Amino acid sequence: METVSAFSNEPRRGGGYIVFGVSRGTNDAEGPRYVVTGVREPDRLTNDFVSNCSNEMLNRPVRPDIETVIDPATGLPVVIAFVKEAQENAKPIYLRKSGLPRGAYRRISGHDVRCTDEDLAILFHHGVGTYDGTLVDDTSFDDLDPAAFAAYRRLRAQLNSDAPELQYDDRELARAIGAAKLSKGDLVPTVAGLVAFGRYAALRRVAPLFRIDYIRMPGTQWIDDPEERGDTIELLEPLLMAIPRVVQNVLADIPKATRIHGNAIERDELPLLPTLAIREAVVNAVMHRSYRTRQPIQIIRYADRIELRNPGASLVPDERLGEPGSLNRNEKIAMILHDTRLAENKGSGIRAMRASLEKAGVVPPAFQSDRARDEFIAVFRLQAFLNSEDLAWLGRFKSYGLLEEQQKALVLLRRNGVISNAEYRRLNHVDSATATAQMKILREHGFVELVGGGATRQYVPGPAFERPVLTRVAVRSHLRPVDREALLRGLPLGLREVVAKLPKPTAASAVDAVVLDLIRFESYSTRHLAALLRRSKPSIQLSLVRLIGMGLVEMSRPEEPSHPFQSYLPTSRALNPTQESLFRAE
């Protein structure tokens, strides 16, 4: 029912499927495989599920589309339910007994995540407006800086000189854009007004931790030693003035890259990271940070990278970062930045950062949204994407005939320590199927390994990543096309005859028996078993799942289920002489 709540609530997802009667099996290049186990009483399960969704457990009724289907391979019934996304005015859908916010969930990266108060306020319109529209205690309109309003008018006029708000005085303008509201007959600043237009004295008194800290660290790691804490610039001023100042400070510290245009004699020295990328990153941080959390934005300049850390995890799941559309945590601040052309307010900021860095030929940015710590991190590497060191490092993979796209993925993996299918697609401009197929080859070579499940699956360095030469013989042996005839010749006569005569359509139990006898004779991988029995790898994996479940087979690398060199062994129970065998050893 938590999943029902999550599918009903998650914005722009459209809902999701819940499947009853399957169990998780082994992993392969495509991710986890599932085996059909069936539902004992599908009609009863259907009735109970619909009853729970109607109003018995939820605050509002949910009407799932539900049906029972028969799996053609096993003949077992499977129940499939589709839960639609709820209408905006019906959200949040939550578990009645737990109430709000504990009983409301979101669907993020394949997981049901309990909603925070901010999730409820922003995503499901729970309450009135967003937090940046609330009034700030102990402030008055005099706490707003006329110079900041002048900066707004100047930037607004550059975008639209006929904008009607340009004719308003400061008080009218503040109320029009949500920077102040009437309270007891007078205008009082909102959080957005204080952040965008507040005087230093007011910010220092009321919100000293709304500042932006630019920290220069001497090395490549954060140093906890108070005597070696680097050089820090603390900026506590209206956003329209702070943003250009922060961008200027960051760009001044970025190494310069020399560029010569065409046949020109003169050369330009430009920052290695484009101005657009830095500006978008800073604007993204101030626009999407959580102002409920009293903590400064940190921009940390290390020797090899720049990190931007702002309080407030992304409201958009990681896999949807950069997609069109935006979920605004601070709608008033977002509109002020949009009015002054500092932000598009269309969800294009991350996409613009990626595009500008790709055009400049530097390492793509890395983004991480940490809901546990309620923090968003953007990392920009101060390195050309393919420099001489990278090319020398890639030389060790030359004999493998890797595609250019795969080599670029290995370089990015070397930089960030992890790469996802989505990052591979963005890096190489390919579709999901192509990315999966090309990464599968890297897995088979042992260069990468899969970790996680569902939407959180990522690739990390494999055993052959740093020293491929040491594993080349094993890799070549593993990747060489399977010679079925050679494998058959190596089998005992009785087993060879059983394997050779095994009919194509046959009962699953008969296939399981032959697979078990093959593994009793020798430890085989899935691909070798599939070649011997002339079955697909998924069907062999289902057989292995059943045998593992019966305690007759185990993995050679149980701690690494998706290892490219995974093979299967008989358990002590399978080797018991009382166990029946299909063949007599020669």
C-alpha cells in the first residue's frame, strides 16, 4: 500500500504497475531477472487489493486497473495491477492509519520514499503556496534594499522594456512579485523578498545562514584541520547582486584554456569551464535550495574540481534531471530570477550545463541528490575530457577493439567512479538499448560491474578496469564463442546422449534435471549451459533460480551475483549419492 501511495503521488510519472506472483532471481546485463512463482488464490488477492485501495486503508479511494493472466511458460496465474497517478487536487494519497506526513510516499528511483513536509507542500499543494512566500518575522519593508529593486528594474528592462512592473514604485513592485505581503495594514517582506532584496543588516539579523560561501581548498580533499581550512569568501547580500559576484569569483580561479580561431594570429584565453555552466550552476543552487534549512550554500574550489552543495535534495528523481519541465521549491524566487533572465524556469538549467561543457570538451558534470542528508551536489571537473594522460591510459585497452563511445565511458568512470545508463546515453547521444548493449560488452570484459537494482542500477569499475593485461587471457577465454561440439565431446557418454537428444519443447522439470547433472559434472556459466542445451539464457537462468531455491546449486561468486565470470556449482546436497542421476559415468 506504500507503493500504491507512491505511484498515486509521484508527479509526471503517470502511475505504475504492481505485479503479484513473481520472485527476483539472478542478474544479467539487463539487470535483475524474475521468475514466475504464481498466485495461489488470484480472485481472493484481487478482491483484497481492490478493497484496500477503495477507502479501507487510504485517505481517498484509488481505483487500480487489475487483471489476472496465465504465464504461458509455467501455466501459473499472475496478477497485474496498474495504479494511475492521482489528480493534483486529490493528492496526497496516504495511508489513513499513519496520517500525514508519515503515511504519504513518493516513487523515487524505483523506491517508495516517505514524503517530507516540503514534499507535501511543494508537490501536492498541501498548505498555501510555497515556503518562500511566507512572511518573515521581525522585519519591515524598510529592510528591503532600494538598490536591489533598481537592479531588478535594470535587468527586467533588458528583457522586456515594456514590462508594466517597471512603472511601479518599490512598494507596488514588491507586492506584485511576491517580495512582500500586506499584514496588519503594512507591507512585510516574504522569504523571497528578503533573499532577493534584503539589506545586509536585515539578512545578518534574521537569516545569516542564507549566505553563499565560496571556499578555496589547497588540495583535492576536504580538510577538517581548523588550521588548514582554506580561504573563504562569505556573501550575504541580495541575490541579484550576489549571483554575478559569485560567478565572477569562481571564474577568476578557473584555469584558462587557450583557443585560436581559424587562421587568426591572436589567441583567446578563456576559462576551462564555460561561463554559462558556472552561472547556471549558481542560479540552480540559489533557486532550488531549501530555505527552510538554515545552512549556507557551499561552493568549494578544489585543485581538480569545483563542488556546489546546497541544502535541499532535488524534487525531481536523479534519472529525470535535465528533462523538460521544472518542479519549483521556491516559486517566487524562481519567477524573480526568470523576470531578470537569470533563470529560464523551464527545467533547462542542467541540460544547458551539460551541453556547454560538452561543447568546451571538458568532463561532463556529475549531479547527486542525497535525500538522506537533504542535500544536492554538483561537481565540475577542471580537466579536458580526453587529455594526453587519458589517451595514454586508454592505450591499455587498445587490443580489445572498443568503440569510441565505450572508451569515453571508461574515462568518465575513471573520473567519477560510477556511471549510469542515462549518463552513457547523454555522453554518447545513443538510445537506451544501444547504451545497454555497449555497456554489456564492457561487463563481459570485466571492465565494469553492475550494482543496485531498478532505476538505481549503476556501473562501477570491475576487476579488469585498472589492470586489464592481467586478466586478458581469462577475458578472451570467457568471450570466445562457445564451441558446443567441443563441450559435448568432453561430457560422459550417458550425459552426452541425454543432452544431444533433449527435445526443444520439454517440461521445465526435465530441463532442471539436465542442468543439475551438467553442473554435477563441471562448473558451467549460463552462456555455456545455454549453448549446450540450445536454450536462451533467460530460460537457463530461470532453471538455475529454481535449482538454487531447492538448495541444489550455488553461485561460484555469491557475493557478486552479476559478475561476468559467474558460474554455478553443485551443493553438498546435490552431490549426495542418494540423489538420482540421469546418466551413468563412464
